[in-house]
Amino acid sequence: MTQNIKKPTLLTIGLLLVLFWLLVAIFAEILAPYHPDARFISLARPNSSNGDGGIFIFGTDWLGRDILSRLLIAARHMVVTTMIASLIAFAIGLICGTVAGYYKGYADKLLNVISWVLLALPIIAVLMLTHYYLGQSRFYLVVAAGLVVIPPIFKHVRALVKDIKKRDFILVAQMRGEKSLYIIGCEIFPNIIQSLLADFLVRCSHIVIVIALIGFLDLGTPMLEWGSMVREGQEYMFTIGYYIAIPCLAIFSLVLGLNLMAEAIQSGVGQHNR
């Protein structure tokens, strides 16, 4: 289906969706009409008045809290946590994948074994144990989300570096006596930067889903999150079903935006390679 849509269109739509949530995260406190925990009229319908001239655009939950305000504040926590987890995970995966792909040998074997061990970890079980013994913390949430994506990042980078290292221009650089750091930084990375960026965006979308799932299972942080909003509303889905739909649509739009951008960038890489 995406093959019938022009690459600039995919990139534009994805960029707009991601920029929207980035701006919401930055200006969440300004945009939120009320404090997320302030209580007003319980179960107010969308676009209903609060009695003081204000309007609840998305209505209120069973405790009288404004859904829009909670959605916006939760967006900040979601975006910030996603960015922190993604950057840390990608940095680790990039360094380890580059070392394994370029130097090979024992480093490659050891890091590959570690990646398979991480892939086999039952993250939810680890989170449950962490939650029970150490309590809730953004640090543990970032670690858990990062552990999910580090192995695939590592394998992707490793494969890219191994492939590029076989090219003639790398052999020429080695024959010139160039150091490994120069070859990696000036010869290899410029040729894989688009693939890395596309992969980074995809991993960000995976982390968004993981964070939402952890929040839904109440294994994350005490902070307000989209996943926790879905969990809170599930008991009232037949009364105020829109309370579940709104954070679900927010998750969907952010994940869609990230994947559309990744698809557009990856399509550009494929055309360049041909």
C-alpha cells in the first residue's frame, strides 16, 4: 500500500504527527486547561461546560478530572521517557554493533551471545520483580524499554557494518593506513546514516508501545501515562468508552508518525542503493 504513496507524502504526514506530539510535550503545561488531578463534574460529556465558562473538550472521568489535561500531561511523560530510552538504547546498540561488525573475532561472538541472552529475557517478569522489590521508577522503566530494543539495534548495526566493510573503498582506506576510528567515522557511518535513522525511528515506535504496555500493567512509574489512562478507564469502558479511545488514538498516531517517517527514509535508502 505504501508503495503507491509518494515518499515525500509519507515523510510529511509522519513528520507532522511526530512534531505535533513533540510540541504538545514541550508546551503541555501551557496547553492543558486544568491541572490533571483537579476534580470537577464527574463523568461530564465531551464539550460540556464546567459551570464557570470553561469547557471540557473531551469530558471528564469518573473522578471529575479533565481528560484533555490528563492526555496532554501524559504526552510529556510519554515523549520524554521514549526519547531517553531510545537514545540510550540506540547508543549502546550502535557502539556494540559497530565493534562486533568491524572487529569481528571474540568481540563479535561475545556481544552476539549477550544479545541473544537479552532477547530471551522475560521483560515483564523482570519488571514485576523490580516493581515488587525496588518500587516504581522512571529509571527502571527506561532500562526495561531499552532492553527490548537493544538486541535488534545491535544486530541491525552489526549487519550494516559487516556489509560496508567488504566494499572496495574500505579496503582502499585500510591500504592507505587509515586508523579504525577514521574508517568507522568517515567511511562507514556516512554510508549507513540513513538506515540508522530509519531504524532509530522504528525503535522509538517500539518503545512507545512498550512504555504504554508497562503503564497499562501498572509496572512503570507513578507518573501519568497514556497506558495508565487506558488501565484506569477499562472498568468504565461501557460508561465512558471514549476515555479509553482517546489515549489509544494518541498512541496510534505517534507510532504511525514514527513508522511513516522511517518508511520514507528507508525507501530513499532503497532507491539510492539501486
